[in-house]
Amino acid sequence: MTETRRMTVSQALIEFLAHQWTVDGDIRERTIPGVFGIFGHGNVAGIGQALKQANVESPDLMPYFQARNEQAMVHQAVGYARMHRRRGTYAAAASVGPGAANMLTAAALATSNRLPALLLPSDTFATRVADPVLQQLEHPHDLGIQVTDAFRPLSRFFDRVQRPEQLFSIALAAMRVLTDPVETGAVTIALPEDVQAEALDVPVAFLQDREWHLRRPLPERGVLARAVAAIRGAKRPFIVAGGGVLYSGAEGRLKALAEETGIPVGSSQAGGGVLNWDHPQYLGGVGATGTLAANRLAAEADVVIGIGTRYSDFTTASRSAFQNPGVVFVNINVASFDAYKHGSQLPVIADAREALVELAVALEGFGVSPEYAELVAREKAEWDGLVDDAFAPSGLALPGQPEIIGAVQQSSAPADVIVQAAGSLPGDLHKLWRVRDPLGYHVEYAFSCMGYEIAGGLGAKRGLVADGDDRDVIVMVGDGSYLMLNTELVTAVAEGIKLIVILIQNHGYASIGHLSETVGSERFGTWYREYDPQTRNFQGERILPVDLAANARSYGLDVIEIAPSASAIDDLRAAVAEAKASDRATFIHINSDPQIYAPDGAGWWDVPVPEVSTLASTQQARAEYLQQQAHQKPLLG
């Protein structure tokens, strides 16, 4: 007979998750090392009880961690997954109704970024004996629709455990998707609150260690041969490296290929770290927020080799970055969806590392011309000089964001991790941050979620600590994004997790304010100002008396406030050094001028401007928009 144990659905699920292992070559680690949970009536007697029981009987079986916001729980899981190159993530358990709904934004973020996160939202009674239960939705046309159904379009996998016996197939299917490089993203198992507490006989085999080996598909010979022929025939080849390079651990292979062939490399936001900033072939970010060097080379490239990139509109500069009329795209990606994107002529469906191994052999003896190599070096040197100038202290009482970034850069260690997600910082960091470590750059820019920064940074720090890595995580955040979600600072204090948070106070939405100007909306609704009942807007001069440093201090962090002065940048450098020397979470507050911009990278982003308007600013913006739109291509390939 099959050996079984009598357990509740929740107890079985928690023990099952504790025995799942991801294997990537010689690396073997727990797929789910812990569970974040916020409890309510929907899960306190189910998942909550199971975690308590595990904590009493075997504290290391499945560690539980508190959070202050359900969305932030999933952000932490994503930050952890990024640091672990998608081999591990956390589970996040929430109660019925609003608790579950709070995770929807984060589910979309995980799926957009192709990063794994396991979501365990509670659901209403499967039996409907208590109907409608507190926090239940009611639709007269369909009583079965609940908040958890909203996870369906946001998840790479969704299922609901409506009977205890369904747990086995659902849990196994969920793990398959979590550990699949192609399919991974938000994985959602909805758990009705009554089913969570129901018992069943669980086969012992279901609870034993199980390994999930990451797939690393090889490129097909014929496809690879055609790609190699295109590269060998190129006069101006250019590599666009994305997050897939890092997730497959292929940065060393990319470095070798770039050095052997001389092909220049630009990176997407997710690809930051594929090469160190000072590598001769690395030209920095490419696309709408890219560097002038990378964008100039991309514009003239005759063969573009995409490796592990999903080619977002920022990477392609809304399909305006690659202007060579005869350009050919070789697109290497583990996912066919991304490999074929934008009409790529030569899609290569393969793991980035395995494809680079094969390319190195097939391209032996190939190198770019001396003239092209000289052009790459010249463009890189020119851009590096522009960054040096942007980093130079201005002596202004309110420094610009570029020199703030420069001060943080100069005061940080090579292995430190910079974390960001939304506002003007991602664009400036993509151009200016000089990455010195493969894991040193984490800008969430697939969903670009305001409020991700602190929670994601906390997850990234957890990922490092789990590996015994004591490097610092530096979260840079604007006041607008900070106000969206900052409560996980309490979590950092509660667990003694060291973060360095640098808040740039510009009294509004700096990024959208600038964008508003370019589309003719004159920064309307982007300043944080007192409401003027006469003009009926927030465009006045009276700044809000908000004290975010006091807010952070109230959470229990060490706080360093930098007063506006000519020495603000020197004071910031000293503050970062002090924070690095501390073993506590530190919050650094600095005021900035949001209208001092980074050097122009000649990238464009398609944000439509009204065809007709009574505003002169909008009319002018429309004319400029049409000029830029003329460079847009219907397809890349």
C-alpha cells in the first residue's frame, strides 16, 4: 500500500514546498526558501496554522517572514529571484478579498519581468456555506467569480484548489512553471479558506525531495549556421544583451565573444551587468534611455545580435533605434515568443549560454575591421567623457540627479547592488551608472512599478544574505515613488536587515514632469504643491510641508539629512560612506533640482501627442513628435 500521512491541504502544501529544489548545472538550491504572509480570516486557520506548526516542529522546514503590505511581499520575492538568477523565489500568502487584490500589481510585475514568484491568495468558501463571506465579491450573473480570478491574465500559471485531492496535480504543475526559463513569472494557487483547513491522506512520496532541472536548450545546427553566416558577412555588427544573459550565467561567455570578435555590446535595463562599464566593447545602455555611443552604433548596425532580450519599446527606442535599411536581426532567446519578435529574420531558440558557446566556435577567426574597432573606441571614450562631466559637482545648493548618481557611484563598492524601478532614475542610471559586477544593477523596468524599490531592494538583500554575500544594497528612490510604498522599511528594521536608501526629494514626479513638457502638457499635475482654489490646480509655488526624513526616522531607521548647500555632493559622499560602515539600515535624504538632466543619448520614446490642441505648447510638441515618428519602422527585421 502507498504510505500516507493525514494532513490539511495547507500543511501538505507547506511541507511540499519545503522539499522542492532547483538544479542548474552544479548549483542546487531550495526553490522556495520561505513564505511571506499577512493573515486574515481567509488564511489564519489554514496557511497560518500550517506555518505555525512547521515553526514549532521544525523551524528550518519553511521559515515564515512578516511583511507590511501584500504587494510588497511579491516584490521581495522578485528581488530575491533576480539575485538568484531565477533559481529561487519566495511564496507570498494573503487573505481573502483586499489582501489578495493587493498582490495583483506585483503579479503583473513578476510576469512582465519573467521572474518567478509564488502567490498563495486565499479565496472564499468552496462549499459556499457562508455565502457571501466577509470581503467576498458578488456578481449576480456569475457567483463563482472572485478576486482571485483577476490573477488569471496576470499569471503564467493559475489554478484554484477547490477539492483537497486537486492539491497534488496543481502543486506539481505550479513548480514546473516556476522553474521553466520560458514559462516563469507569477504562479498563482488560489486557496479557498475552507479547503485550506480540510484534511486528506497525503502520499509520503509527494512530500519528499524533488529536483527541478533548469532547461538549457541548444541551438539547432541549421539555424545557427545561417546566423553565423550573417554575422561573418557583417561590416558593423552590434550585440543587444538582455536579462537572459545574466539568468543563464552567460556573462563570461559574452565577454569572451566580444573580446575575440571586437563586436560592441549594448544592454537593455535587465541586461545591466552583462559586462563591466569599462570593458572596451561595452557601450552601455541602448535604446530610449541608452547612451549616445550605443545608440550611434545601433543606428548604423547591419547585423544586430539580440541575446536574451525581449526587445521592449525602450530597447528598440519604439522601433527607431536601428536605422540601417538593410539591417538583419539574429535573435537568440530561450523563448520562441521573444526570438520571433518584431519580425526577426534569424530567430535562434536556445539558452543564451549554450548559444554563446556554439557561436564562439563557429565564429573563430572572425573579427571586426580595424576601422570599426577604432569607431567603437572613439564613441566609448566620448561618452565616458560626457559622464565624467555629468558627475562633476556643480556647487549648486540643489544638485542635479546626474551628480547625485555620480556621488553614490564614487562612494559605493564595486560589488554593491543598485536598485531602482520608476521615475527619472531608471533612465539616468541606464546611461550613467558604471556597473562593476554582474549582479550590481537591478532596475525593474519591464513593469516600472512605482513603489517597487524598497521592497525589491529588501528581497535582493535577502538573496545575497542567503548566499553569505555581505555586499551592500543601495536603493535610490524619488519622493513620488517612496510615497507609493515604503512600509517594508519596518520589515528591514524588524529583522535587522541592512539597506541603504537614498531618497531624492524633488517635490513631485520628476520623470513625468519632464515627459509632460515634451508632449506639451507643461508639467500639469506633476508637482507636489498646495491646491490653489483660484486656478483649481496644483501648479503654484507653495511646496508641501512633507518631512520624509521624519517618516523614515519614525520607522526606526538611522537617518542622515543633507541640507541644501554648495557642499551637498561632498556631504552625500560622506553619508554613503557612513551608511556603508554601519550595520544598520540607513536612510539618506537629499534635495535635488529635477530640471537638471543627464546627457542626451539620442534615444526616442513614442508617447503620442494630440493631433489638435488650443495650447501652443502642445502644437509645438505635435510638430516635433511627427519629425521623430518619421524614423519609426513598422518592423525591426
